[in-house]
Amino acid sequence: MISKFARFILMPAALAASAIVAQHAAFAQDSKLNAMLPDDVRKAGVLTIATDAHYPPCESFADDNKTMIGYEPDMWNAIGAKLGVKIHAVSTDFDGLIPGVQSGRYPMAMECISDSAEREKQVTFIDNSYGTSAIYALASNTTISDDTATLCGLKTAAQAGTDFNDVLTAITTRCKKSGKPGLTIYNYPSADAVLLALYSGRVDFVMSDAAAAADIQKHAPKPIKIYTNDLIPKLYTGMVVRPDQKQLAEATLAGLKAIQADGTYDKIMEKWDLKLLELPNPMINQATVQPLPTPVP
């Protein structure tokens, strides 16, 4: 995630690179993959994807305030090209993405949404990368470290509806087990608001995406430090569809594997400096099919 101070720095070069990825992928439409799509999507030639375009490097608005850029727009455009459909991306609040898919308002959502067994009860995941988070604090705060004990009793914040809140809850649990006060946790509707709470001193530290660490440090209005913690899990992230949309899920997974096979996926992740988050063998509902270790408070 990047603060609003950085959002308009995302640069013609990134736009051009995104266009190149989409252009090259467009010549590689696969008729077999197109045939896998549900009839309504295939006949319309358009797939609508809901996102929250305020979350770089996943996705954000370029300086025209219209064009979405990021590694996920590159990915969904490349997959769409393989499937032979145009992607129509719609930005909304993060905590409305899964309900919007559940209700049928959006056929798909994609916004670095972390896969979990609990979320798989609501939607089906087509996982496409790994994800993890980090702790951000002002550099002037010299009391915080990687040790959980230094966080006990502090004020913190995370974006509403994200799994960052699970980590904060785990930290509170460990603090209380050791006889220390838990965290005071605030939720904000956007990543920008979370970071602004930190910069303004309303909270002592925040949880945000580790993938955006370099950009957050570079563009923060005040010097910040980034900390790890043994309670921060590694997760799968992916696209989500309704559980009854198995055909769309299978087609999307096939499109994802196709852009991995032709090298487009690797180029996208390298362009956004996310090679460490590459998922070599994507699956549907990977959090339960191939679960990752969960830290214990």
C-alpha cells in the first residue's frame, strides 16, 4: 500500500509497460481457453472485475485518475487476453469486494485478497501469488522493535476487512498471555487513511502490505521504519468468484497458467519487483488444498 502522497508518482513508464504487456498478450488468444468460459461471459466478450484501486503495487490510479496500473491490472489484462475477453475494472471499497461477489453484483474481484479457510466459505479463490504484511512505525518512535512485547499497550490501525486485523489480534493475544495490555485497534476504510493515522500520530504503528515497503518509505512525509514479527503469516492471494461459478474459476485458472507458461507472469512480477511473491503452482482454494503454516500467538 502507498499513501496518497505517492499515488500520483506512478509514471508514464509504468503505464507504457502495462500497455506493452497487454498488447503482447492480446496476440495470444487461445480458442480452447475461450471455450472454457461461461456462455454469458464468452458471448459478451467482457469480464467485470471489482477492485479497490488505492493499493499499490497491487493496483492504483495513474495520474489521469482513470487508468488502473499495478501488477494485478497487468495480470488481469494478460489473462483476459488469453481468454479472449476485455476486462472492465470497477473500483470500490475493499470491504465491499467479497459481499459484491457474493451478491452477484460483480462476477469477480481482485485486490491482493488473501485466501483463508474462512473466506473460502464465502467465495472461491483462484490464487495467483503469495502475500505478507509488515509493521510500519515512525522512525522517531525508538521504543518499537521486532519483539512483540514492545507493541503491547500501543495504538494501531489497519484497513477494514483485511487480514492485517488477524495479525493485530494475535499480537494482542500474546500480549495478554504475558500479562501485558493488548492493543487498541482502529480500522479505517482505505490504506491511505491507515497511513495518514500513522503520519499524524493518531496511532503508534500500523499493519500494511510488505510488498509496498520500498514505495511507502520513499514517499512517506515523515521517516518511517519497517519491522517484521513472528506472528505475521505468509498467505496466498488471488481472484475471487462465487462458489457456484466453478466454470469461471476453472477458466481463469487456465488463463493464469497460460500466462505463466509463456513467460508473461514472470515479466509482470519482475517489473513490479515482486519476484519473491511468485506462486509457481497456482490452484483453486489453495489455502485449504495446500495450507501454509500459521503462526501461533
